[in-house]
Amino acid sequence: MKRLTKYAGVALIVLGVLAPFIPILIWSFARRWYFPAVLPTEWSIRGWAYAFSSASRLPQALWQSLLISGVTSLLSILIGLPAGRALGLHKFRGKTLVEFLMLAPTIVPAFAVAMGIHVVFIRLGLADTMIGVILVHLVPTLPYVTLVLAGMFANYDVNYEAQARSLGATPLQTIWYVLLPSIYPGLIVAGMFAFIISWSQYILTLLIGGGRVLTLPLLLFSFASSGDNNVTAALSIIFIAPAIVLLIISARYLTGRNVSLARGN
Amino acid sequence: MTIVKLTNLTKTYPDSGFSVENFNLEIPAGEITALLGPSGSGKSTLLKLIAGLLSPNSGDLTFDDVSVVSTPAEQRGAVMAFQNNLVFPWLSVGENVAFGLKMRGVAKATRQQQARDILTLVQLDGFENRKPSELSGGQQQRVSLARALVTQPKVLLLDEPLSNLDAHLREEMRALIKSLQEQFEITTVVVTHDQEEAVILADQIALLFDGKLHQYGQPSDFYQRPVSRRVAEFFGGVNFIEGQLQDTEFETQVGQFSVSNLKQAATFISIRPEHIKLAIETTENTLEVRLLERTFMGTYYRYRWQAEQAPTLILTSTNTQDLSIRVSEKALLHLPKEQLIVL
């Protein structure tokens, strides 16, 4: 009985999370779906067929989205790791100010930031380029990555590194065998944050990319504004997919890992 | 076996007051030397300097007359075992012990075998697949020791190796460290703030105060020949009588005492509690006192006496037998000449 209620509870949560996607899923297969019909009166795979046809530019958008989000996550971690380490481990003068400035991009509207950056990027020749888009995506991703890693470092004992060095590890080996295993859950979380934030950027990509850099959200918006519900729904599902995949990966890897870490401490 | 020599070694921290300046010490090969001192005395700084985890501002550090100042920690052959064990929680016990070998590129099968062998030596055979979190504090300490020893270091550096252990584990660990150190004949440096830990572990002790070497010698020297009142107090000295030397006698407010050491600038004489005896009649080096307090300490009795001529002077003596004197009764104490330390 108790088990049954537990399963019912889980089912309810899953339904609650998935419910908003059901209409989108149905729309992607619908030809005619008008009020008051509960389900479409005619079905079709036109939306999917069009999405995957060369006319939709989906492959280009998908590839550029993956590339931009992937590189953005990687850069965010490369920059956020030392920053998070400094904030998490050290006390220094002006730390609160630095923390505030780190957080500022999450408070200031992205549009305002992007307008200013755009002017600079035009001068630098970075406007309308993929590198420019990646750089501007770092503005919203870095605060999250840095703060997640700073939290990770707050519970990190640097003496482990000294111990490793003393046992014969080179500085690089220390990073690989001590630092990374210690903060690995934080790295995954931070990387996923960065990926999802970059993945769902619209305004920043549009402004800096100037329409030349085509990502999935840009493609999605163009179909949504044209009123083609079938294609929009199909693209939406493709757009959501990585978020769900990342969620499943994180659930699988992080929970078990965190439990063992907590026990270790 | 390696002789470690510190020559004019200086390490200063601009922000905090802690520093070690112009430190000189020769650490003998194949023996245990304790760096003893209160917190802030610079003993941990010295240990990290020897380990290569800190670089000195100036001065030289040699292992067998070869300077290692510019040798990075991982190539120095001086392995440090930290105070709180720092067993890597993400690795198994076996992987922890084999860590140093892995970093040196030792093949997997070889390093696993060596890890198993050394775990047997620290009485943890069969533990290689356990997680560190499954071990007790004492077991983790032994893993930490095994992990350091398996790399066959020239110099073994131990940071407070007994301080986190309770009484019976302390004795076990002390015996283990001693026997392993003798077996491997490693020059060992132990850092501790606990004089008892230093005395029971070390062949010689370097006592540090405020970043300076205060006294160096065998453990018994610190009881029998402390160089200052501060040293005597650090080693549990409680009896100090103020005065000055007049010819061959030490003149105090409670009378004259014959002393064997004629140190001209002396301002105190001291005696350890166990050396104070009862006297039957007034002779040389006796003192009239009244019993203030008698405490049974488990294996001995502790007496606190007040001098008749100077009520502010309190002396403490210990005796394995009950002296059958009641509180506030008078007695005569004898402070044997050969036991009196002139400071």
C-alpha cells in the first residue's frame, strides 16, 4: 500500500513536469486541430518532415547551437574555475565588491549589456561572428559557473593538494588526480548551467550574431512568429531535448556521487 | 640515510607576525628529531620548508650536503604526512597508499603489490579495497603513514602524528612509528606542540619559541638541564625560587641553597616536583613549609606547600607514597643540591 502511494506520487510529479510538453508533442503531429476537438481531427508528420528537410536550416542551427553552447560551457569553466577558487578559498580586500560585480550580469538586463558590447564588438570585428556570440554568452554564464564553483571550493581542503605534491605529484598531476576528483560534481553542475543558459540565449545571439549566426532559438522564433505551429512544435521538442538529457545524466551521476562524498567527509 | 641541514633559513610572512629567521639546525640521519613548540613558534613552517611546500626567503637547506632549496616538493624525497591524515576520500585505501607510486609512473601490478605489503606492516592487511570513510581515525593515520613510507622517502615528515588519538591508540601509534622508522632507517622529523609526544617519540628535540631555536638536545636534557625558566615551564616545571648567586650559594628570601652549577647571571633556582624530599632535621638546603593541599593523582600523590618565611612561595612535590601529613601541618623539605637547576 505504502509502495503504491509512493509510485502514485512519483507518477504525479512526472506528469506535472511533462504535462506542458504534451500539447507541443501533439501539435508536432497535427494537421487540423481546432476548438472544440480534444485531439487533432487530422494527423500528419509534415512538421517533422519539414524540420528535417534542408529548407528548414535545422542542421545548421543545431550544429551552431551545439558548438556555441559547448565552447561557451568549456570557456566558462576555464575562467570560472580559478575565479571560483579565489572566491571560495581566499579572503581578500574587496571580496564583497568582486562578488557583487560577478553577480551584476544576472541583475542588469542582458539587452542593456549587449547594446554596449555590440558597439565595441563592431569595432573589434567580432560582431556577426560566432566567436563574438560565444564571448557575449559568457556574460550570463560566468556568474553562475563562478558561484557554483566558489561554493564547491568553500568545502575544499587545499591541504590535499599539498599532501599530493609531497607524495610526488607534479602540479599538473595534482590538478588531475586531486583537484578535479574533489570538485567534479560542481564542475558537472556548473557546466550544465552554462550549457543550458547559452543554449536558450535569444537576444544576445540575435544582437551580436546579427542574424548571421543562426542558433536553434533563433530558428524557433522565426517559425513561431510565422505561425507555423507544426514546425514550431517539432523544433521546440528538439530544442528541449538536450535539457532533458542533461537532467537525466545529472540525476544519474550526481546523486550517487554526492552521497559518497558526504559520507567521505 | 640522509642528514638534513638548515642554514640561516629565513621565511617571513608579511601579513602575520609568524616568521622563522636565520634558523640553523642539523638533523641527524636515521633518527627521529622533534620540532617542539607552542603554536606560532614556526615549527610547522620549518616542516613545510623541508617538505618543499614553502620556499624560504633566504638561507639554505641541504639533504646530505646537496642543496634542495630549488628542488620542487615532488622531487625532493621528503614526504610529509599531514596532521589530519588527509586520506583522499575519493580513492580506496589501496589506491591511497599507491598514490605516490602512481605519480612516479610505477606499473599498476607493482604498485598494488607494494601497497599491500606496506599495509601489512601497518597492520591493515586486507584493507586495500575499503573506502577511507569506513576507517577509524587511528586506521586513517596508519594509512597516511603507509602512504608516505611506500615511496621510500629520504626524509619522513610527520605533523602531530599522535595528537588526534586517544591514550591507548597513542601508545600503539608511537610504537609503530618507532619500529617502522628503525626498520626503514629514515631520517624523521616530527612536529608537535605536545612535550610528551616529543619526549616519547624523539631521539632529540629542538625546542622553538617565536621562530627561534631555544634549546636542542636529548629529551632528558629538557628536564635535567633546561636553559631557561620558559623551557622548564614548557616541560612541566612548577617550582621556581627567585634569588641570586653569592659566591657558591644561591641567596633567596627563604634562605641560602648550595648549588652545583655556578651560573653567574642566574635569577632562579628550580627543582622538579619528584625531587623534593622530606627532611627530618634542618640541614643544608632545607626549607620550612606548611601543607596547603594534598591530591591523590591515581598513581602518586601531589602536595602543595607554602613556605613559612614567604607565604607567596608555593612549592609542589610528588611522592608515590602517602606522606601522612595533614593539611596546614608543618614540615621540612629538602631540596637536594644535585637536583637544583640554576636558571
